Amino acid sequence: MSNIFTEQPWIADTGPIAPALSGAEIAMHSRRSALKVLLSVVSIFFMLMIVAYGGRMLYQDWQPTPQISLLWANTGLLLLSSLCLQAALMWARADKVHWVRGALVGAGVLTVLFLAGQLTAWQQLTSMVLGDFSNPSVGFFFMITGIHGLHMAGGMVALVRAIRRAFGQSDARAMEHNVSNCALYWHYLLGVWLVVFGLLFTGNNFEILLRICGFI
Amino acid sequence: MFAAIVLLVLVLGTVVFHFLSPWYFTPIASNWSSMDDTITLTFVVTGLGFVLCNGFIAYCIIKFRNKEGRRAEYEPESVKMETWLTGLTTVGIAAMLAPGLLIWKDVVTPPDDAMQLEVLARQWNWSYRLPGEDGQLGAVAVSHTSEQNPLGIDPSDPFGQDDVIIYDPVMHLKVDQPVTFLLRSTDVLHNFTVPQFRVKMDFVPGQVTYIWAEPTEPGSYDLLCEELCGVGHYAMRGRVIVDTEESYAAWLADQPTFAETQAELSTDLVAGQAGYAVCSSCHGVNAEGNKAMHAPRLAGMDSEYMKRQLRHFKRGVRGTHEDDTWGRTMAPMAMMLGDAAAINNVVSYIGTLSGQAEFDDSTNLGLAAAVERYEPSASGDPAKSEALYLSTCAQCHGESGEGVWTVNAPALTGLEDWYLASQIKNFRDGIRGRHADDLYGLQMGLVANTMTDDQAIQDMVAFISTLENPQQPVTLAQQN
Amino acid sequence: MEHIAHDETSFVRPAEVGEMELYHAKTWLGKYVFSQDAKTIAIQYAATAIAIGMVALVLSWFMRLQLAWPNTFTFIDPAYYLQAVTMHGMIMVVYLLTALFLGGFGNYLIPLMVGARDMVFPWLNMISFWVYFTAVLLLAASFFVGGGSTGAGWTLYPPQAILPGTPGSEAGILLMLASLAVFIIGFTMGGLNYVVTILQARTRGMTLMRMPLTVWGIFVATVLALFAFPALFVSAIMMSLDVLLGTSFFMPAIMTMGSEADHVGGNPLLFQHLFWFFGHPEVYIVALPAFGIVSDLISIHARKNIFGYRMMVWAIVIIGALSFVVWAHHMYVSGMNPYFGFFFATTTLIIAVPTALKVYNWVLTLWQGNIHLTIPMLFSIAFLLFFINGGMTGLFLGNATVSMPLSDTLFVVAHFHMVMAVAPVMVVCGAIYHWYPKITGRWYHEGMARFHFWVTFVGSYLVFLPMHYLGIMGVPRRYFEITGTTFLPDSAQNVNASITIAALVVGVAQIVFLYNLIVSAFNGKKAPGNPWNATSLEWQTETTPPGHGNFGKELPCVYRWAYDYSVPGVEEDFIPQNVPPRNAQTEGAQ
């Protein structure tokens, strides 16, 4: 392998050249790196919304979103579905087909429950006194949870495909690549949710953070 | 070869254009000459870079262009040369950046002796507020803002009572007195720019921004909004007049405080009736107007608008243009009204009048010939002007012609068609609204410019007469 | 220069498998409309971008007509003028230049130049185009809705963008925001493809440091776009919610049309920060591909390796990275905390160093070269003039103090047109003329191309040079007309009129350009496979235009960088990237 920092590109090759990758290998590497790039784009996306939220928080008239305890339960659901996928990945590596299928379906069901729970949380918030849109924190709540939910729903498309593939073949090791991509996505969105939930929607944690950083 | 020559011509042409063309900064009139110096420095450094780089390109084209048997050199890179070039560029850039940062420090720190002046920008006009004798500006809020309290000063705040209100786009400053402009907007983004002062800053609704300058040359300067703020952006003009100390004091003494503007709101209708006597000879006993005398109906006319026009007539801002025959007739009449209170009383009294004619004015034919110029053509086609009205006129005068007070745009419904036509023409032709102090007039003039031919004006008037103002149930059409 | 002789069989191991599974279209629709071939998608992108760009060009004529002869053309009223300003800016920046450089050139050149059969996700690539096409349709639809398209300026600043008093504040702005959101979704699909193709699907021997600079420019620009567009996406969502749900992200307590609005507590500056966090990288999203392409054009047509290749690559990367920390230089007079000015003026001027280095390296590539004044070379030289000029005025505007008298004037307009409108367009034209023989297999009409070049080159300079001086005099931008001021001489109007005449002439020349491109594609002289004697892989394809799958049976193997021009000891003045060292040697080299 050549080093991007030290390579002197004007010197033509004098050593043997690495063999070509197969089409399947290229496709596998490509999907993995596309997922990584996508997740970094998603990170920027959520980071910007968090920064905007923090910037708005610095104003005097700030009122935090009312607490919704259902969100804790939803967090648990998302955590479990993420664990399911991790388990599925383990079992895929250990070549235990039936276990993989079960874990994938479990993850799917838990995710659907999570989304339903989020919708219920929206309804609860709407019915609360402070839940009118002129309160900026409420606007942020709907926007950020909504966008996170859309990302989960998008992930479901990939998960459903993985499940169909899992039921269509008996070689668990062939599923590994798919399952590990789903697992990465789920872990990542769980992480995003924990940050968002922890900072923004569980009391004034973010304000404490801003205070520590010296912004207030 | 030809390419090299064209390149050289463009580069040298640029230099020649820079030095020989008459187009450059307007002369500075503030303390920010240091800003001009950094610009000159930047011109020197970048100009040199521009000429050298492009000159070198032209040289290369001439010297190294393809000829029979020519072969290029092979040289992948030269770290030494690249390091040198990077170093030189860094030095040049530092030479421009360092003075820039030093002066920026002055820009962001107003001096301690700067006086405070609040500028209120609103679609699409300017007003101002000075702190008054207590040296402190009173609290303000959008929720206090109304036609009676246009700056939105908190009536319960004692600091606000003595604030000096300048509800007019023309502001006066004292020469050699540093001013911190506190910029406040109640609707959208705007920008405060006096080209001769060099500094500028945006208004952001919801917060107060600032910029400071010290005017050094007495004179009259344009104030422009340079942040796109809607359809009227280009017509959002103001004026800053830099006075000597004495004339500034004289001007300031004439400006009302907030408490005074609130006191003016109570009116004396009896005095108003007496004052109206002289007006009634032309405008009619019931303010119904007299077309033959070219006196418009006043009943139903926007009262803040009438007050402003009376002040303008009195101060010679309106009715002084030599072609403005009827305005010139009005001006001496307005002189008869003593002070702001008298104007206020008369306008209040007009507000009580019915506008119904007691006799049929069509019998009064004496001045028919003079009126002809203003006769609206029967061929006015409302459909042709609807788009222009809705895209442009409605932005200030409202979709149903009801007028919008924050824009200082009077209601158009209730005005007679001949009067509307004549005034739009006057605005367009520069007969009205071109006095230096009549910036609302200038605004209307700029917009009237879009109606280049008279037919367009007839169409517009025809369209306006179809409007129904919900706040004013009796429309022009119905009255006629 | 020493080459170690190898036995070719030990040197290159044979490709072990057929590299990529390609989707082969079976129907006409699948081949030409919903094509998954990056080359077809590239042409679809380019055609759509140029078509909507022509609309924006016509809008600029309307603006110029009004500015030169105010109120002569009565269909241009103040509201229409602002709509033209807004749509012209937004279309040119996002829907033309971004789409053309990344969707057009990116799709065509990335697979060919890195030696891949196609993009790694051809289906996603096809969807990406159709999503982009939808975005263009949404944008065009806004011309026809009630109230017309938005007239808030391409920056779409709230509160005015969504309040009465601004044209298109009802449906126009919503369509614009929706169109941008759709565009970003489509772009993200395409962008993933470009990045992953470059990272994963390069052919054997194509190390990152051997990629042509064109690929580097497009690669870094795509990464910038992937990271910058989310900011625009977030702000578009937030502004839409302010309109549709009555949230107050950007809307403080304000009056509108004489009465109090329902909003309370929003912050308009938040939008500006988000917008420019996208907006400044956007400048480089347009500029970096242009930098890359022009490097290749200069090198090929001067028959000389690009000078300081490694420095050029790192300059692109550094410029891209720095472009994320300079955004507030668009906001010196926005009312943000003025102390930010110190930081952003410094970062902005630092960017000038790598940028200047790139200019030096282009110029040094000409030095001691063998310059063929072909059409692509002429456009490259024109690019240099415009870019140097625009870069220099950037030093005025990047420096907070110097920029203050100039901000919001026509100086700014002239600056960004020089640096990110005309300069990249010069590269676009040069690139189209350069790759036209490869894309169509035919030559364009040389005379028409020269006419197009000279008129565009000289004309554009005559448009934008005097415009700086209008700005210096103090003429504000986005003004429907400037009469009624006391500080502007009457001659300012003559400057405006002359600019308009030049702009119209340049506009007409573009029609000649398009005519030449379309007609020559059918009637042009047949072109050989490598007419410029260039080294990079796209010129080494078996067929011209390249067929489905780009290369023949086996993908090429790369032994050298793309800049082996006039190598000493070699008879030909170029060595293609896929020529093994032994074969390139001649008697002189031993």
C-alpha cells in the first residue's frame, strides 16, 4: 500500500500491483463505506439541530419542554432492539440461522413499538398546556424527534430486507454483512437518541452543559 | 499570441480604468478615513498581485506557445519554490489583515463620549429617538406599538417620557460629535448605511444592534437600507443632516418629547371647526371637495397623512414646485394653521365631516379647462393594472387600499379618481415628492415611475376605484 | 529517471474476476430514460442543469434591462425584479453549477478516470437524478403559483422571506424550500455514490495520489456538499415549520402590515448562521471541481505535468476544511456579535494562502510548457484572469474593516460573479470543449467555438469589472433602481447601461455555444479516441464514446500518475496511465 503523505506520484510503479477485487467484494466494501459516510452526514445534521437548540436556549424567555415519562420507556425499547441486532450479528458469525432470524424479527418489532411510543409521546405533548408551537422548545422537540423517527423508519426498510433475506437462505454467515450494517445503523441511531434525549428532553441537562462551557 | 495581447490589454485596461475613470468612493464625511486607508493599501497589494500574475501568464503564452519542435520541461515539483511563494503570500496577506484587525477593534468599541441615538427601521421608513434630558432611553416593546405610539415606547416607563421623538425619515446630527446608532427594527431585517460615513450595520428584529461614527463634515447625506427588506427596499430612503452646533440646537428644540406627542392626542373640535372655516371655501363645508377648484374631498382621507401633508405645506416641503399649480395654492392656506395643535384640531374636525355635497358641483364650470389635464380617461381598464397593484402598491397601501400605518401609506379608497390620477402623475413627473425632506414623497415617486404612460395611471386609478375597504364601508364608487 | 525493467507477467497479476456486475438495460426506457449508466445520467444531469440555467440567464437579462433603462420595460415591476434576482441566484448556484459539476462532470468522469465500470450504486444514481429533476420541477412550478416565486433574495433570510411585503411569501417560498429539501435528498444519494466510488472502486494501481486533480476536486467538493447541505436542510425545515405550524424558530415578536404577528422569541440570525454554514462551503463546492478540472486542462494543453501535484491536492483538502470555519464573513454587518469579526477575518484571509498557491502552480505549469492555444486552453487562461481578479477582490471582502463600506453593494455582486460565476463557467465551457470529442465521438465547429470564447471572455470582463466601481461608489445591490440619491453621479447610469449591453451580447453568444454543441453532436467531424494525446484513463477506452461498462474486457491497470507529459527520454510527449514502465521506454532511457 502506498502512503498518501509520502507517495511521490510521478514515480511510476516498480513493484507488483495488488490483485483486483471481485465485484462482490467491491459491493460489500462499498455498502459499508456508504453507510459510514451516510452516518457522518446524519451526525452533522443532528449536531446542527442541537447547536441551534443550544443557541436558542441562551435567551431569557426560554421554557423547557415538559417532561414526558413515556420517553424513558421508548428509550428502553430502542436499546433492546439495538441489543437484538447485536445478538443477531453474534449468531450470524456463529452460524446459528434460527437464532439470527428470531433476533432480527425481535429488533423489528421493538423498533415499531418505539415508533408507536414516540407518536404517543407527541400526542401527550400536544394535549399538554405548554404544548403549543409558539414555545420554541416544543417546536424543537417535534422537529428533532420527528426527524429521528424518520431515520428509524428508513432503517426499517433495510431491516425488512435483511429479514427477508434471512428467511430465504440457510447460510447464516452469508447474512453477516447485512446484519452488521443494520446493527451499525441501529447502534448509531440509538447513540443519537441518547444524546438528544439526554441533552434536550430530560430536564435542563443541556443548560448545565452550556453553563459549564461558560456560555451562560 | 493574440490571446496574450488581449490578456495584457484587459489587465492594463483595468489599471487605466481604475486610475482614470471618475467612479470611485464618494468623499468621506466621518472619522473613518482609516477605513479608506486600508482600502487603498489593499488596492496596492492586490493590484500588484493581479498585474504580476496576469503579466506572467501573458509572458508564458508568448514565450512558451507551441512551435515546431518545442517540447515542455518535465518538473514534478519544487518544494523550495513553493515554500518561498507561500511565505511571500503570507507576508502580503498579513500586511493587509493586521491593520484591518486593528481598525476593526475601533469599529466595535464606541468611544465613551458618544451620544446615543436610536434608529427605528420599519418597512419601508425610518424614525429616530434621542434619550432626552435624563440621558436614558425608555423601554420599548412591539406590544406597545400603535398609530398613536408609533415607536412602541412603554408609557409606564419614566425614562421614556422625555425621549425626543423624530417620526420622520430626516435626522439631524451634530458635527464632530461621535454617535452610537442603536438600531432597532420591528418587522424584518434592514440596514443602516450612509455612504459618506463608510460604516454600516444591519437591523435585526428582536435585538438592538449598533454601529458608531463621528460626522466630520456638515452637510446633507442620503441614508439607505442595504439589506433586502421587501418590495419597497429600494425606496426605503432617509436623510442625515450634519449640523453645526448652533443649528443642531435650534433643530432639537423643535422636536417633541414622547410626553408631548401623547398630550397632542387630545383635540379641540371647536378650535378645529374655526380653523376649518378657511379650508371650506375650496374643500367644501362638509369636506366633500370641489373638483373644479381642484380641491380633493378630505372626508375619509387618512388623518395622519393629512397632518403630515399640512406640515409639509407649511414647511415648504410640498407646494413649492413651479409646475404644482394647485399645491402652490394650498401652501399659503396651510400657513394659516399655527402649530401642531392647530393642525391636529383641524384634522380631527375633518374626521367628523360627512363629505356629502350640499350642491351639485357639476354646475361649477369656471375652471373646467384647467381640470382637463387631470381628467381620468373613461378607458381606464382595471384588469390591466391589477397585477401591478397587487405586487407593488398593495405592499404599502394594503390589498384593499385600506392603507397601512406602519408604512405611512394612506388609504386610497375614499379618494376621488381625478385626484388620485393627478397626484400619481405629479409624483411620477417629479412635481410632487422631490423636495429633499419629503422622503415618503420620493418613495411614492420611485414607485410611480413604473407607470410610464398616462394610460397605465388611468388603468391603476380605475382599479383602485374597484377596491372595497372593509374599514370604510362607503366606497368612492358608491358615493359618486 | 530510472525505470527498472520487469517481466510484465510477474509485474501484473491477471484480474481474477469480472470486476463489477453491471445492470444491463433491456428496454429503450431503461436505456435512455431510467438509465443506470453513469454516463447517461451525467448527460441527463447536464442537460437539465443547463436548461434551467438558461431560464436563470434570461432572468438576469430582465434584471439588467431594468437597471440600465429603469421603467422602460413595464412588465418588470419591483416585485418581479426581486423574484428575478432571487431565482437567478438560486438556480445558478445550486441547480446549475452544483448539479452540473457534481451530477454532470462527476458522473461522467469519476468512473472513467478512476478506472471503474460504473458508479458503485447505479440504481441509487438513477434515482438521484430523478429526485433532482423533481426538485427542478418544483422550483419551476413556483413561477406559476399565486403570488409568484419567492423574491426574498437567494439567501432567503427570514423574517421577510415568509412575511407579506416580500413577493412570493405565500406559496413561492414554500415551493422553494421544498425544492431545496428535495434537491438535497437527491444530492445526498448521488454524493454517497461519488465518494464511495472514489474510495472503493478505483482500478488496480490507481492510488489516491495518482488520481487526476479533476477527481480530487470533485471528491473534496462532494464531501463538502455532503457535510454542508444538512445545514440548509435543517434551516429549510425550520422555516417551513415557522410558516406551516406557526413555530418561532426564526421569528421574533414583530409587526407586519400594521399589526402584531403571532410569533415570539425566534432568532433571525440563527437562520443566517445555518445558511452560511452551508453557503460558504457551497462556494467551494462550485470552485473545487473547477480547480481540479482546470488543472488537468492546463497540464494537458501545455503538454507539461501539473506543477506541484501533491501541493495541489493538499491545497484542495485544506481549502475544503477551512471553508467550514469562515462562514460568518458573510455576516460582518449582519448584527451578530461584532467580536466574531476578528476570528472570521483571520480564518478567511488564511484561506487565501492555499488558494494563491494553486494559482502559482497553474501559472508555473505554463512556464517552460509547450502551450497549445486550443479552445480548452483559452478557457483555462480566461479562468485564470477571472479567478485572480475575483480572488483579489475577495481579499477586500474577507477583511472585516475593508469590507464594511463595500458590503451589500454591487462590489459584492461583481466579486462573487467573477470568482464563482464567470470563473467556474469558463471551466465548464473549457471542460465541455475538452471532453466533447470523447462524449460524442465528434468534433464541434472550431470557428463557432472560438467566437463563443472571445465574446464570452471579453464580454464577461466588461460586465463585471465596471460593476465593482458602481459598488465602490455606493450603489446597493438588489435595488430596483437608484434614482433619487444625491451622492451618485448621473454617469453611474451610463455604466449600468454599458454593462447591460455587454451582458446581452454575452448572453447571445451562449446560444451559439448551445447550437454548436447540439448540431455538432450529429454533424460534427468524427473524432479519434484520444485527440489531445492525454494520459488519463478516460482517453484510453476501447470505444469512443465509451460503451456501457466504460472499458473493454478487462479494466485498465494503472502504473503511473496522470501527468506524464514530455517525460525526458520518451519519444512521445505523453505516456498514458495504463502503459507499463517497460513499454514506455525507448532507446534513450537506459
